[in-house]
Amino acid sequence: MTLEMPSLERDAPIRKSPQLLVSVRNAEEARAASAGGCELIDVKEPSRGSLGMADEMAISGVIEFAIHEQIGLPISCALGEVLDWTGSIPSISSEVSFVKLGLAGLGTQQNWETVWRSTRMAFNQSSGYNLNWIAVAYADWRLARAPAPSEIVDAIRKTQVEEDRCVGVLVDTFSKSEKRLFDWFGVDELSEFLQSVRQLGLLTAVAGRLSVAEIPNLARVQPDIIAIRSAACLNSERNAAVSEIAVRHFRNAVREEFETVGQSTQNR
């Protein structure tokens, strides 16, 4: 199965509804997410943090499900934090369309760009091909002791060679406590930041304990991808199982809000 990059209409005056990514921990949750109408499946272990990497068996199980069921959805994979990788680097299946790696703890290191780049290159070499990297900018970057989002974009802008390229930027929260994305990043500030990412021709994605209540703000910042975990789970508990009903509810709410915004824009 060949998984293609999402088709995005960045130049359209009225942008279509963003694609919904649901983070799952196994094939059973992937089935529920797919049935609920998500457009991308992300594999991670939420008990291990914001970008906790799932066990190899779990990742393989989701890939096998996607192939066997022919669901045709791109798969992304969380690989933890850069500082998690001090030993051997695993290979990543070519069935994985996107990978992401956090920068928590690197903000105080002057050579953080070199460390980040060398870790990505190690994964590329271990996998035998150049992975499609999604850079992660933490909205609560001071709490995570990570580089500021603007510094990450500057680093991407400086090094866009084939062997060391990022295809998108995810704005997420490192902490999964009570605060959510917009508690850390104001709507106007986030909108401006995502525009700086789009100017580089990159995908834009947002996450961070997003709920249906945040969808009007999401419509204002216009991301290409909305990523959820807790909102996709039973009782909005991120460590609970993914619920087909919860995914469908969020998906329908996003479409309704973006259609309303689109119609309002047309009627001006």
C-alpha cells in the first residue's frame, strides 16, 4: 500500500475543513478511529507522554490492520523525545507516512539543532530511507525546556535538504494537565505562527488536549490537520480507549464549524 501526502489547497480563498488525525495505541483503537471518520491515524503510547512511542508490536499491528482492511489512511508515528535516544535507533516501516520527535529538554543546549538533526539522520539511516519528519513545536516550550517555536521554524528554514527535511510542523503541548493549547498560545499568535510555517510550504498541524469547545478557535487559525487523543476517547480521558462515537462527534463538529465559516465568508 502506498500512502500519499495529504492533498492541501493552501491557495484557495476559502480553505476546506482540516483533516482529522486521531492518536491510537493499537489496532483495535485504529479500527474505532477509522470507523469514526478520521483521515490520519497516529500511533503512540499516551501513558509515555505527549509523544510517547508505542511498542514495536503495537506499531506493526496498526500497520497490518491498515493494510489488511485497505483503509487507505496515512499513518504517522510518535518517536518520543530526542533525548530519549542515546542508544540504538530502531528502523521505521516504509508504510509510515510521517514521524515526529519532540525537543523537550533541548532548549538549554546551544547545539540543539545539531543534536536534533543527527537524531533524525540516525532514524533515516536505520530505516534505509528518508522519513517524512513533522517538527514539533511545544506551545508550553518553557515548561518543556524546549526551543521556542520560532527558533524551530528558523532551523527548518536554514536546512531544507532532501536528507534532512521536515514536511510539516505540529504545535502541541508537552504537558497534558488541565491546560490546553489555547491556554498557552493565543489565537492571533498561533494564526501568525502557522502562517509563517505555510510560507515555507509545510503542513500545519495542531494538538494539545483539544475539545469541541476549541473548534471555533481552530477555524480561526486554519490548520491543515487537527490532532486529537483525549477528545477521541471515552469520557475524554486520554488513557481510555478510543471511541468511534467520540471521533465521529468531533469530526462532525469540525465540518459543521468550517462549513459555517466558509458560508459566512462567501456572504460578505
